[in-house]
Amino acid sequence: MTTTILLFIAGLITLIVGADLLVRGASRLAAAFGVAPLVIGLTIVAIGTASPEIAVSLQAAASGQGDLTLGNVLGSNIFNILVILGITAIVAPIAIAEQLIRKDAPIVLGISLLTFVLAIDGKLSWQDGAILLIGLIIYMTFALRQSSLESKKVQKEYAGEFAPKEKRTLRSNSINLIFILIGLTLLILGSNWLVDSATQIAKSLGVSELVIGLTIVAVGTSLPEVATSVMAALKGESDIAVGNAVGSNIFNLLGVLGIGAIAAPNGISVASRAMQFDLPVMVFVALVTLPVFYIDSRISRFEGGLLLSYYGIYVVYVILRAAESSMLPGFAIFISVFVPVTFLLLTVAAFRSMRTRNVYEGSG
């Protein structure tokens, strides 16, 4: 068991280092060839930070371990919103850009609902994967067109973060290409180690691969997004901090799950437990961003703490369910009261904020 845990940790570290090298090399190479910083952030960096999830999901799907693929995507999406935005808001309250409120957050909710509908039959087939990948192409086209309309403030943030001033020389280009190749190699190696060790851990603990995917694998593969968002928040780059988490969720569902469904020999089976609880939780997490974003167009420290409490409740429920604990029914009652009440309060506060904003704009 000790060897398996060490292999899991080694795989995780290898994935994170590989993703960092891939993002660094690709973004610098793109900047050297004159690609706009905002486009780099929306494409290369977004795909790069999601590369651990892509690598793990491809490896798991190709090995016929669809539960691990599904758990990784669902768990990462739940983690990205509740933990990354929660921690980031506690570090520094986050201002929310208008595009995130009116476009990106509803898009995440729509894609989450689409995934739920595709999974209703208990399976994500290659046809479902193709639908998701087509959705990714449509979204990328939309995002790139919208990038030209972004404010100078947003463009400046991305320029400072993703367009380091570097002369385009043969030496610098060669170094960046080497970074990309090493990054890709480490991603392949790390995903092999992580999937193999996660499978062994699941067997040793007597739990399903879905549970392992929803928890430790999802948290581990989401660490690049944590680092990116927290560092952006500390620098006051709120658009990057929030956009990174929201964008990663879109890539996870359309790209990672889409690729995984196509790569899996017989598609990805959706366990009844995932259909009854984890998928609805993912949809709820996407839904909760709407009132949180609308309240004063920012995420306060209190709201960040509430998001973190949601994640804590979710993880405890997953553990109690896996252990078939006698405490599960009582905890389920607590969830059925706490979550709806707090969500209702958020929604009421959001409507009040919208009315106040409309009155102010009308009087102006």
C-alpha cells in the first residue's frame, strides 16, 4: 500500500510539473509569434491547466476505467467552483466581470445540464462525446470572437500574466519547444502512474473507482487551477482568477469528457450513484454561481466561506456513502435543509442586488 501511495504522489507531481512546463513553453512560444495575450489565456493556458484531467481521463478511458474518467471530471468541476473560488475569495474578495455574469456562468450551467441529459441513459457513448467536442469548438469560436470586445483592463491583466516580454530567437524558441515536449512526456508518464495507483488504492480501500476519481484524483488534477487562481487573486487579477475556474469547467465537460467518451472502447458507463447524486450536485454547483456572481458583481469572503462549506458537506457525504455509514440518513436530512435554505438566501440577495442596480442605472 505504501508503494502505491508513493506512486500516486509521484504521478500527481509529475502531472503538475508537466502541465506547468507545457503551459509555460506554449504560452511563451505563442507570445513570441504575436498571439494576443487574451487568446493565449483563453486557449493555451486553459487547455494546459486542464491537461492533467485530459491525460488522466484518456489513460483511464483507454484502460476501460470509465468510472475514474467520470469521477475525475465531475469531482474537478465541483472542486473548481466550490474550493478554488472559495479559497480565492477568502484570500481577496473577487470582482466579477460582466461577461462572466451574463455569458460564461450561464454557459457552464447549460453545458452541465446537457451532460446530465446525455448521461440519463446510463452511458456516455462516442456519439455523446462527439456532441461535447462539437460544443467545445463552438464555445472556443465564441470565446475568441468575444475576446476582441474585452475591456482594456481585462486585456492588460492577461498581457501582464500571459505575454512575457521575450525576443523571438532560435534559442528561445528551441527552449520553449523542449518545454512543450518534456511537459507532454511528463503528462503521459504521470497519468499512467496516477491511474494505476488510484485503481489499486480503490481496491485496497474497498471503494469504487468513481469515489477515488471524485475525491483525491479530482483534487490532485485541479491543483494547477488552484495555483493559477490564487496567484491571480493576490495580484488583483480577478478576471483571470474567476475565468480560470469557470473556463476549466467548460473544458472539463466538453473537452475532457468528450475525448474520454470517444477514447473509451465501449463509451463511459454512468453509475446509478453518479446519476442520482454526483451529476445533480455538479449541476447545482453550476447553478449556485449565478446568484453568487450577481450579488454586487463580486464574491465576498462570506460567500467564499459558504462555497467551501458546500464542498466540505459534499466530501463528507461521499465518504459516508462509500462507507455505508449509519450516519448517512441523518446527514442527508441536514443537507436537505442547509443547502436549499442557503441557496434561497443567495437567490433573494441576488434579486435585490439586480433591482438596486436597475434602479441606479434607470435614475442615471
